[in-house]
Amino acid sequence: MLDYVNCRRVSVTDRLRFLKRYLDGMRRPAEDFITVWRELASISDRERKVDERQQRLLKKYGRF
């Protein structure tokens, strides 16, 4: 499981810069970053909800 507290060391601005440079390196248009950014946010939110659910079950039952 990911520890989201440690991920806060990388700012949103840093992540956006990385994404733009990555897309540039992949020769995708700069305008694509908004679409990709939203897709990544959606995936991240889903994974975070799964991690939170697993933590609750682990705390309650000792397993998930």
C-alpha cells in the first residue's frame, strides 16, 4: 500500500511539470496534459479509496 503522507513532498506543481515534460518526450501535444491529468486523478482517487477501505478492514478484522 502507498503511504500518501510521504507523497506530499512532491508538490502538485512538480507533478504537473513532470507530466508536461513526459508528454513532450512522448511527442504528444501539450494540450493533452489536461486529459491525462484528469485520468491520473481519477485513477489515484479510486486507488486511494481502495487503500482506505483496506486499512479499515485490516484494523477491524486483522485482514482484508
